[in-house]
Amino acid sequence: MIIKTPKPRLSLLLGFLVLAVVLVLSLDKETIKEEAYATLDTIIAQDWGFASLTGLYGVSELGELGEGRGGTALGLIKSFPEMILVRVPRIVLSKLSGFPDRQPLERIDIDVKFQDYQTILEDREKALENRVLVDPREVNAKIRYKGKTYKARIRLKGDLYDHWRSKMRMSLRVSLKGDHTVLGFKRFSLHKPGSRQYPYDQVFQRFVRETGVITTRHNYIRVFVNGKSWGVMNIEEHMSKELLEKQQAKESIIFKFGDEQIWHHDRITSEPYPGYRLSDKYLFPSIYQENKYMERSISRRHFSYVAEKFSSGKILDVLDTDYYTRAAIAATVWNNFHTLSNGNTRHYFNPYTLKLEPITTDQGNFAEIDGDQNPILSMYDSPSTWIFALATASPVGQGRFNLNKDVVLAAAEDIPDIYDYYHGFFPNNAETDLTPLMHNVEKVRALAQAVDMPEEAGETLSQGAPTPEQVKHFFDHVLVRHYDDGRLKLFNLLDVPVALETIMYDGVPMDIAFPSVIPPSSDNNGVLEIKTDKTGVQDARFTVETSYGGYKRRTKNNYTFMTDLYNPLDHGNEKFPAFVQKKKQGYFIGAGKWHVKTPLVFDRPLTIEAGATLSFDNDAYFIIKGALHAQGEDGKPITFEPATDSWKGIYVLEAKEPSVLQYVTIKDTEALVDGMLSLTGAVNFYKSPVLVDHVHFDGTQAEDALNVVKSEFTIQNALFSSSRSDAFDSDFSKGKIMSTRYENIGGDAVDFSGSLVYIKGLETENVHDKAVSAGEESQLTVEDSVLTKVGAGIVSKDGSRVIARNIEVSDYALYAVMSYVKKDMFGPSELAVSGLEQNGQTPSLRQNGTTLYLEGQPVPEQDVNIEQLYSSEVMKK
């Protein structure tokens, strides 16, 4: 068969037809445009193996703008003959073959009642009218996934037009109720791939995640809404504790600085006021799931701490410069800083370091670095990426620039493999040439250091008086903050004086004296402070009425800010007790009996001599920013004990060398909680390797007697006794436990999350809950252990893999060995046991979908009610 090339006249005619279609689409007729996009989305929903029109052609052919945001008619005309003769046959053949090399795709069905779906469409119409989506409403829905039905809440999402350009394949935000997940996501968004810059965002975020920076995770899934196929769509995990857990971060608040209100404002006025501080990133912090977290005193304190640092200009105090620098270097490799912009980056508050870490989202396509100028300079040009510029240009950021650069460039080696993975979802997309990106890697490698950042103006320059048109469209004149000591702070959002008319509490004017004018923002940040007698938490109870230019505005306070913002990690003892000696390598405490009356914070390693006994007052503790060397001797131990009934324990963080606790006794500890620091453990190691040898942990009242987080450890010949809750807790760590004993434990003897651990010679007696608990994708090997009088022997749950050999379990309340799923985002668990000796009637429990082998034979599966299991006397917390 011979295929003839069309004659030039026919090709030209076809080109003019395509141009005519494009011209029609460019007309300012919303109905025509919407129908055209609906037709395009309907075609793509049939899954022809390409993600979008621009993906089919390639950005180089259609121009730099993405699908729904442009493209060039010239690119369409040039490529039309080649598409008809080559691409269409290839697409059809691959469609008929079922894309055999594609990654497996699962299906999700979203069922929404008619009236609720109309609410989503109404929000879409409002977004089209305003040219931006503001305050979309949540509605109820049901999610069908893998044969199960879950309740959910959904809403329209996406700031800009491409997310809701047609009624097909709209971007949706989904929140599942209960503990259920889809592809491991509990809260997620669904997008057309082109609305998440496929494949650039997906490749970039996975690349950055390999540097330790938290990012959103992406996957692809077939979506059906009310029975109608929307095709293959991007599913992106939303901010949630599940997102953090999957990336080995403890649950905590996630910040967003600024909001979309200024976008809405700027679209309803033809001449926005340049000095309007609405949505200012320094003044308008918010957190995800705020109703949940603001109920927690510690989370409210963390929120207040960060917000005050931002509004007072002390931002560097709360930035983890390593992670912000890594994200900045990665964006430099991409030569695209879109992901670092204020609207796209979120910020995780790490409860162990009391600092923020970035969560990057929404990256665009890469571009080759052009010329000899330092490419990182581009980041300094935009106010939107100022936080990252501040971090990289700080003394710490500069000093550690090369170390962080090496981390990023090592991760960049995997970019081609990451790209291949994501391209496999849409094999008919044009191949992306990665050569410019790899050239960027070499240019970044040549950078010796980040550049000095130009100083931000210390004073806000006056913007002059707003015009009458601008005055009419102001949403608010002020930002109102209330503090738990009764103070109100009013921040002027304008660079002109604003009249303060009334202050109301629960809608009633307050009988207090206050100035009649709030100074302009250029005058000492435009802050007016007023004292009231309304102390404690007073969320949304104050209303401030202001006026300017003949227009009045009423503004409520949001959440009450806490004033007890003591950060023990920011402090050190300028004057230590006499028994603490300061030496060149760190601090030293000699043998003898010493009374610790106050908290001691050491900014360097601490060595304690054998024979030392330290008695702590109730509120006293040690924080050590370096290794702890407490090396007692047999017959000459080191003792940590309370002066009265209890004390607050030890925290070792980010030590560069291993700590050693040897022949040590630690008695009657509580959790280390002070000010903004709230740890679950009595003795805590964070990113600090440690050897624990012949140590006795006795009488712990904390959630964990010993908590090791993101650290390497060896525990041998240790004894844990009389712990109120768990004895040893390993989070995201790696280590060995040899010849240890656990007796009279109120929770788990050993509990693991995301850890890789070898255990031998474990002995337990009187453990209320589990002797060995493996969760959150842990991998354990347990050998030669005797577990007596336990709630359960060995448990593998939530994606964990456990091998157990030569285990004796006796006098257990539930089961000797168990495999089940508590958090389905981690998937099924596995447990293989050989050489088991047990004396009970219920030796094993295997939940449907998990794996449990006894002596090489599979244990029968059964349904397990997890909620009921954790409501039992044994596992109830």
C-alpha cells in the first residue's frame, strides 16, 4: 500500500480550515469557546493516549503557553499534514492495542446528587463571571473505589480558567471521610493533566522529594462523574497529615501565606491600588484544616509564633534554610521559579525543630539557562519568591550552599528515569527533550555559592491617596488581631490614615478609649494597639468599623493569638550552674551529685563523667544541640532522677556525631513539654545517631520512654520498666535492638513507624498492648525472642514487612501474631513467622488482603473490624 503525500494546494486548504477554526475560537464569544473546549475535553476523555492538545504536538510546536491558555495557529498549520499521515494512525493503533506498555490505571467513580452538582456548576458560572474562583462551596458526594463506597465532600477548585473552562473534566477537590484513601490519598485534587503542567510538575516534584523537601505526590486515575467518563486525570495529594506521614514528617500545621482575595479584588477594579496590603504574605497566614488544629493549644501557639515572626519581619528565625535552599537550587536547575511563588508553596511547621520547611507544588516547564549570569539571580527579582531568596542569601544559607547543591545534583541524576515513568501514562504525547535540563545541571554544578541578596526596602514608600474608584472597591481597610492577654492590633492595609469608628464585641460597641485614626502602612507598619479586658480565646468576636473616603467597612478578627511563645530551642544558658564546665569541645559535667534546678540548653556536645548523679526539679530538662556522651561504668553508673517526683527528660537534636549512653539509669521522666516544644518522648533523639548500652529506663510517664526520630541507633542490654505508655518508639529510623527486656509496659514494648530494624533477644513481661508493633511501611526482622503476658505478640500493619524466627509467645490477650491494615494509604502488610511457640487458643489473625505465613503455610484470611479492634481494652489508647 502506497500512501501519497497531499498536494500543496490541499495542504494549504486544510491549513486555512484549521486557521479558521482557531480564529473562531479566539472570538470573544464565551458560548462558542465553551462548546469548543467541551468538544476537545470530550475527545480527550476517550483516552487516546495523549494528555492534552499541547502534549500531542509538543510545546515547541505550539508555543510556550499551555492547553487552555493559548498555543499558536501557526504550530497547528505546520503540523497538520504530519498529524494526519503519521500521528493519527499511530494513535488509533495504540488505542486498539490498549497501550500495553502503560502503567496500570485504576478507576474512581464520583456520584453527586443533582442539586449538589448544580451548586458546583453555579460556582463555575460565578468563576467565569469574575475570572477567578473565590470561596467555592463543598457538597456531599459518594466515592466508589475498588468495590467499596466512601462518603466524601467535594468542591470546584483551581484559581484560573483552564480548571473550569468546560463542564467536562473540571478540577475538583475531594476530601474522604473516615480513614479511607484513594491511591493512598485521603484529601486530593483531580485535574486535567494540562492543568497541572504535565509532565513537568510531576517530574519536578518527585525530583525535589528525593532531596528531602516535602512535595505533593501525583498519580493518574480514570475518573467517572455520575456515570460519565472524564477520562484519565491527574490525582494530586492535598495538604493533610497523610501527606506528611508518607514523607516521614510528624503531623503538624501547614501554612499558606497570603490568599486569593487580592486576585478577586484586582479583577473587579480596572485600576488596583498599588499600596493595598490585602492578602499580604507577611500579614495573612492561614493553615489547612484550621478548625481542627486551632482547637489544639499547641497548634494555636505554633500558628501565633510563626505569624508574629512574619508580621515583625523576623522571618529567618523560623526558616529551615537547608530545605528552602534545596528547593531554590532545584528550581534553578529547572530555570523556572514558578513553584516557589507565594501562591504555590506551602510551609510545614516541624515540631522537632520549630522551624518551617517548604512544600512545593505546581511547577511549570523547564527552560535552558541562557548566558553567563548566575541563574539563581532570577529568584531575587520577584517579590513572590522572597522567602527562598532570604533563606539562600542568609549567612547559614550561604555557608551550606555547596552541601545542599550536592544533595540536589545527586537527585537530578534520576530525572530521566522519573520522566520516563510519567511519560508512560500518555505514550502518544510528544517526547520531551531533556538535553537543555541536563545542561542546566552542569551550569548549576559550576556555581560556587548563592549570590548576596539585595536588601529589601526597610520602609514602605508612600503610595499616595487612592482614587475614588479604588476607594469604592476596597474589601477591608484593616486587619484585626486579638491576643489572649486582651490586646487588639489593627494593621492598616492602606498607605493613608484610616478613621477608626467603632470597636464591637459580640456586636455590641465597647466602652473603651481608642484613637480615632489608624496610621498609614508606611508609618511603622501602620499598627495601632488597643487594650481591652477580653482575655483568653475570643475567636471572631471583635468587629472593627472603619471609614475612608466616604465608605465604611466592618472587619472581624479571626483567631485569637497566643502570647506565651517561648521557644526553648532559641535559647541557651548564658550562665550555667557551677557544676557545668565549658570546654573547647563542648560542655562537661564531672562525677558527683548535682541538683539541676532549671532547664539547661547546650549549644554544643555534652559529656557526663561516670559516677555523676543529676537530680532534676519538676520543670528541668536537658536540650543538647550536639552529641550526648554519658558513659558510666559497671558499678559506677550515671543517674538521671527527679529531685521530687518527676522531671522533663532529655532532647538531643541534629548531632553530627553519635551519642553514647552507657551504664545509665533514667528514672521517673515526663514528656519534654515547654512553651512551643511538645515532644512525645521523655528521652528524644532527632536526626542524631545513638548507642544505648546497659541503660535502664524506669517509671516513664511520657507517651514514649525513648523516642528516636530519623536517626540510626543501636540498643543493647537495656531494660525498660514501669512505663505508662510505650517503651521504645522508632520513627523513620534504622537500627538494631539486641538483648533488651521490657516489663510492666502500659502500651507497646517496641513500636516502629517507617523504620528498618533488626531485633534479637527481645524479652517482655506484662506488656498491656503489643510486644512488637510494625507500622507505616516498616521492615523488621525479629529473632530469638520471648514474649510473655502481652496483649498481642508481633503485629505487622500498614504496609510493613516483618520476618520473625524462633519466637515464643505466651499468656497473650488477643493473638500471638497479627497482620492487618489500620491506615489503608500504606497498603497491605506482610508477616512471615517460623519457629513459633505459643500456648493460646487464637495464635494468629490475618485480615483480608494482608499476608501472614506460619511455618511456611498461609493463615486463612478473615474480615477484621479495625475500629472495634482498637476499641478493645488491650489496644484502646
